[in-house]
Amino acid sequence: MVYQKVNWGIIGCGDVTEVKSGPAFQKVENSELVAVMRRTGELAKDYAKRHHVPKWYDDADALINDPNVDAVYIATPPGLHKEYTIKVAKAGKPVYVEKPMALNLAECKEMITACNEASVPLYVAYYRRAQPRFLKIKDLLENNEIGEIRFVSTTQYQKATEDVKDADHLPWRLQPELSGGGLFFDLASHTLDLLDFFLGPIKHAQGFASNQAGHYQADDIVTGNYQFESGVHGVGNWCFSAFEDVDVNEIVGSKGKITFSTFGNSPVILTTTSGTKEWNFESPQHVHQPLVEQIISELTGSGVQASSTGITAARTNWVMDELTRRPPLL
């Protein structure tokens, strides 16, 4: 179905929707946010008032079945993604779901099947795929600026914040039944998805995951290696109880390398035998907006295809499943 304008509903209008995503649905041409839902009705009402949204609900089914809602953005913790995606698909409406796509690959497959059977598109909020910073990196790779790609390395670690040490009031991101697997699933998923975007699918992955600091039950360190279908090798280290914050990725080729961060504003650096070049980018105010623009363009038949779909996002879930898989006991 081709839309002239897409009227959106949001399920779960929490913190991520305040600036990162919610306003984008109102700022993109041919897009409008017409309804929001939160289980606590007063919070949904407050959000709607502050963001000038005409309708609010405290029941997801009511929003999903609202005839004025064309498409639904699911901004809940991952533990609810599958349930709501299937409901939206059965209502015949396009789905835009937060990342990570689901708790595991099996849930991702159910979501993809439901959307395929209903003939509705499924998009996932790996919004960095559409941002200028990362499009520049993809352009450098496609223009053969570093030659044949050999390997990629990721080092991401950070200090444990005080809120993760309160066992009675843990953020949902540290509860595997809601998040899929702690901060690794929440944060590393962005990097792994970008590597898929830059280098294509990963075909082999293995790793070690454990809890070293003991602040909560979820894994707080993951190390792994992987091989892409193209033959490129990769290694990654993620730790969430270190002494400082570090975020650096390197893609190394036969003629040079590209260095960049996933979350920071450090420049994209190209290093070759000829020297170095740097590009600086400001993060968009509403980080979802470039991807939402792609989605609206696709839904309105303008020719652009959204770069983050259920198919691409499921591959990232598979890699995370493999990197955190516990080996059988001897």
C-alpha cells in the first residue's frame, strides 16, 4: 500500500521518544504523530499534551486498532516487541520497532513471518544506518579508499554507573527478561548492526560472555570474533565495569584504515600511506529522523528504501545470540 501521508501511533512513549525519536514523526514531510500509548494513562496524557499529539491511550490494542493510525512505532523494552509487532501486523499496519529487534533470533523470525503473512513492512530502529557520519564511512569503503578489507576491530568499554549497583531498582536494560541480555544487547547491537551495514552479513561468530563485577545478573563483559560472508575477519571486546569510557572501531584494509566511534562525536579518520583525513559530523537533534525520512519515503512510494529492516536486524540478533551462547558443560 502506498500512503500519501503516514499517521503514526507510538506504543511506549517513554524517555527514548522525548527527543531521540518522537519529534521526528512530526517533523518529517508527509508524516504525523496522531496517537501515543503508555500503560499509565496520566503519563500518556501528559506526553500527548506536551508534544501536541491529538490522542492518547493506556491500552495498546486501542491504539493499534485506531482507524486513524496508519503505522505503529513500538518503543517498549525488547521483551514486548514480538507481542506488539504481531498484533500490529495482524491489523495490517507497517511496524517500526525499537532495537534490539527482540530478545533472540527465534522471536525475530516470528515477527518477520507475521509481517510477511500480513504483507506489511517491518523496520527496526538501527537509525545510525541513515546518519551522515556512517554514510560517509560506507562511501569510503565503497570507493575503495582502504583497498581490500582485511579485518575490523571493536573496543568498547565504560565505567559502571551508580544506578546499576542498586539491585532492587535495576534499569530494564539490565534485566535479561526485558532486554535480552544487559548492556551488551542494548549498546553493542548498534555497532554490530553498523558492521553488517558496512561489510555485509556475518556468517560465523563465537564468543565468551560472563559477569565479572557482580552488580547484576546480566553479562557485563563479552568478547568475541567473527567472519563475514565476504571473508573479512572481526574481533570485539565490550566491558561495562571498566575504569574509563572508550569507544573505538577500526576497519583495516590493504591500503589503509578507517577509525570511528559508534556513540561519540569524534571525527571519522581515514589513514593511508598518504597521510590522514578527518571528517567531523554533528549528531542530529532527533537521531531517528534520517531513518524515519527513509521509511516515509518508502511508504509514500518516493523511491527510497529504508536501510534497516526486520531481515537486517535479525542478523544482528543472531550474532549477539552466538557471542553470548554458553558452551555445553563437559
